[in-house]
Amino acid sequence: MASYSIPAKRETILTQHGVARNDEYYWMRDREDPEVIKFLEAENKYLEETLSHIKPLQEILFQEMKGRIQEVDSSVPEEFENYFYYTRTEAKKQYPIYCRKKGSLEAPEEILLDQNILAEGNEFCSVSAFSISPDQTKLAYSIDLEGAEVYTVYIKDLITGELFPEQIQRAHGNVYYSTGVEWAKDNKTIYYLTLDEYHRADKLFRHTLGTNPSEDTLLFHEQDDTFVLSLHKSRSKDYLMLFHYNTLAQEMRFIRTDQPDADLKLIQPRQLGLEYYAGHHGDSFYIITNKDAHNYKLVKAPISAPGIENWQDVIPNRKDVLLEHFDLFKNHIVLHERKNGIKQLRICKINDVGKSFYVKFPDPTYEAAVETNLEFKSKHVRVKYSSLVTPFTVASIDMDTGEWKTLKEDQIPNGYDRTQYVTELIFANAPDGKQVPMSIAYRKDLQKNGRNPTLLYGYGAYGASSDAHFNANIISILDRGFVFAIGHVRGGMEMGRTWYDEGRLLNKKNSFTDFIACAEHLVKEGFTSPEKLAIIGSSAGGLLVGASMIMRPDLFKVVICKVPFLDVITSMSDPTIPLTTLEYDQWGNPEEKDAFDYMLSYSPYDNIKPVEYPHLLLTTGYNDPRVAYWEPAKFLARIRDIKKGDNLAMLQTNFSAGHAGASGRYDWLKENVLDFAFLIDKLT
């Protein structure tokens, strides 16, 4: 039988508010210590040896999951300024190819960027910025080859195919969505954000094509380390918008894109507790805000005088409806609303919001997102829809009539019949009486006999709602008799802004007790039993499942923590760690005794007890800038040292990735395969 390594204990006394903690594995934070790499590599080897018996199952699952990918595929082309833009994939290639055609879809294809070529020789490759100049002749893009979310910006001449000589280093980007660089209308000026030493986007620069980036003009430096910057262009293409935000306050500045040398102008100075976000239409800014509106409202103000004193209500606050976001078009507004845990899209006339309708979706619980929609003047809005049992569908909706036109439905090449599956929205009772929504899916022939293996997922942080979208990989466990569920616990905003506030700071434990209530409800309703129940979560969701495991080790058989936030007190006490200062309003500031005491009472790393815990699989990315590798590594070492019983505790480290894991589509599947094979092995 394989044996795991036992890391050294080195006494490190951390004292705060008179409380002394011996963090014997604190030394693992030191990347220069050779014992760190030695330990992580030994754990990878231990995992491989211990789980060698599920290798055949992993291969079966990989072939199943790969068989559900349309390997040769294309996104739905989107027309803008006489070009059709799209991405496509080729068989056996990990990454998309960015393309366009001029004039019509029958025109010759022009490859703008092949991410497979960019990735050559690298195990990781992320493209963040992908920004075409207004005259369609240049492309600014950014790439990260390590997973640390530190990007380099390149500019390509689309006529010659050559790169401009300058490169912009340490630029802000995002591994999850396209962002980072915007053009002015002169086709030679770009704007971008850079990162400080703590990985915070804090500076906005202006760059002129063909010049040395060291000479770029600094337009703004955000010096409050609890705020971070983001950058985008209005759909009208007339304004560049700079967004400053933290948990409890926001601020926006703007520049006309036809005046690249102009200075930034302020919409409304930041105030603690005031949140707002603006979009441009005509001579006005439309603004979503929480001013006198706990669930947010929509207001408008003249661009010439956009301050709060000139905000006029357009859509009022509603007690039972959360206004999340909006999309502006020339003649319409698309409102993103949420009621009873469900996302809704409401389309209004821009000049008469009373004339509106809701887009109708076929499933009881689902995900619906508004796509990029490049054209401001369009009367159609493109929406992407799916549910736990309905593959992704891209549809065009006529904003005057509501007519739905399906542009593409994802195909499952190795076969899938959605009529064989059921999805439901059900509710669990939390200890304080709140009703916690759960999205659930299973085969229609499943019997509620308490013996079904079940996987429960949750997140519950930052106000992020965990909508029930399609994941073709889940079919592999549904077809093996599993139930899959999502607990929409407090900390998200599925049930409104109060749902978020009741799951953060000194209310954070509600997230964990909600999640436990979801698990208990699945048992009570006959879906499963503790011997057949697994939980999974990533990042802040790793904290959710880790804390739930510590609180109720008897309730679960398997726990999977991916890039998990487990060492709450120590991490939040270190302002040099990326994101720490930005998140005091999320978790609390340990410098305050009440916050320290509360976080200490639930921090998984600080509450491990000598009891038998479920089988535990931890994963991490060595280059992760958001949740460092040492959090799961320290947790693994400590839980092994303290726990009772022979249940497994293992850690897998990806040395070539960061927070999002593997970047290639096949490599990402292999990470899923390990999780699912481990579940099947332990629950069936």
C-alpha cells in the first residue's frame, strides 16, 4: 500500500487579540524552501499510487466526456461593421481559433488569432483581452502562459499579420472572461490596466501605437487598497468606462472615445454603502444603484451633470425582485432580474419602460445570459440558455415582438436524450426557517430509496449566484445513478441582496448551515443517505464544503475541495496576499476582535478535531494568485495529523496552472475525470 509523506512541524506562534496559535505548517508558504516542492510532488505521487486502481475508470470517463464534445465546432458568427466574427475549434486541438469573414459568411476566412499556436511549448495558455480597433485593422490581445493571471498585451496588424514591436507587461486580465484592453476611435490609442505587487488592478494607462510602453500616460492610480479597477467600453462605443469597486462602494469615471487625450470625468464620488454601475445611451447615463433601494433600482442622469443629485428613477426598487444588471440598446433595455431564486430577462422599450415582457424559458431552473451583442442599434438580443438537462442554446430574441429564433443548439456527438432526465427546483429548511433553493437533476427512472449516490455543489460568496447551467460531464454520473444538486445558499444573491448580506461577515455561518440543510433535505426526501453523499466546491466554495465537513463530518462520505480557501484567519491577516484587502467587507478584517473571533470559530484549518472525516480530495494550482497552494497543502498536513480513521486525504497539485485549473479543453476534462472517478469509486 502506498504511504504518504509526513512533513516537518516547525513551531510558528501567531498571536492576535491575545490568542496564540501554533501554525506548525506556516513554513509551506515559502516557495524557496525545497521541502515545499518535495512535499507537493510526493503528494502527487501518493495520489497516483493510491488511486492507480481507478485508472481504467478514468480512461472510460475521459472517452465518455470527450465523446460529448463537438470537437470540430464553431460559435454563431456575430456581425459587426461588415464583418462576421466567430471562434471555432478543430479536432485534437486544445484551444479555439479566432476568425472573421468580410461581407458575408460565404467570404474567405481570416484567422485573427490561433490560440493553439500561442500555446505551443506551454502547458497553460489563457487569452483575456481580444479587442478589435474601430477600423477593424488591428487587434489588441493579452495572454498568460503560467496561470498566475498576469498578462502581456500584444498588438497585431491585421492587414500585414505582423505584430507591432511594443509589448505591455504585467497587464490586468481575467482567466474567466475577455477583458483588459480598449481602443479609442482614432485607431491608434489603447487603454489598459496594470497590476500592483499584490496583484490588484490599480492603474489605468493610455498607450499610443508604435511608442515605448514605458512612456505611456498614467490616467489614474487607485491608491485605496480596498478598491480594484475594471475597464470596459459602452455598447454604443462612445465611452470608455473605468469602474472602481469593493464590496460596499463603487465609483465610475469616463472618457469619450473620440477624445483620447481628454481627462477622466467622474460620475459620482464614492460613498461608503453607495453602489452604482452606469451605461451610456444618447445624452444620458443609465445607472443601476442601491441608493434607497436594497434590491437595486435603475435611474438615469444627464452626461453633462451625472451626479447623484440628478438621478431620476426609471425602474423603482422592488422588495421581491432583485435588479442585477442591464443591457442597453438603441431602442431597448434588457433588465437582468432575479425572483425566487430564478434568473429572469425582462425587455423594455427605452422610452417607455412600462411596455415590457419577460423572456420565457422552458425549464424550472436554468441559466440565461446575454451574449456580447456587439451591435448597439440591433433590435435583436442574443441570449445563451441552458439548464442541468438542456444543452447550451444560443437564441436571437426580437426585442419588439419577443419572437425566439434558435441560432444554435449544442450537439452531443455520442448521444443524449434529455427526455430521460428530470430537473427540479426544490427548497430546504435552514435552521433559522429560511427556505434555501436547490436545483436538482437525475434520471427519470431513479427511485427515492435513500440509496442513490449524490453530489451536492455549492459556492455562496461575493453575491455570485450559482445558476443551473448544463455540464455535459455530469451525464457520466447521472447515467450511473447519481443525483446532482446545487445548493443556492446564502452568500449568493439568488434570493435578493439580503440573501448575500446574510451570508457574509458575521453572518457567514449561514452559508454553511444552509448547505448542511440542503444535504439533510436530500437525505430526508429519500434521494440519498450520508453513506452515499458527496459535496464539492471550488475557491470560496471550497471553504463552504470544508467548513460543512468540519461542522458535520458524519453527514458526508466524500468531500472534494478545489483550489479551496481553508486557512481563513492566517490568509486574511496577511495584506500582501492578493485580494486580502479587497475582501475585508466579505469575510471581515482580523484586526477587529469581533471579526477575528468569528472567523476563527469557523476557519476549517483552525477547527480540525480528532474525529473521523469523509474521504477528502484537495486540488490546487501552484501558480494560483487567488487562493495559494499552501492553503490546501497545510490543511492536508494538519487533518492527517489530527483525524481518526483510515479515510483517504489527498492533494493533487497542477504545477502549470492557477486558479482556473488546466486551460486546454482536453486537459480540463482530465481534471474532471479524476474527481468523478474518485466519487464513483467511493460511492458505488
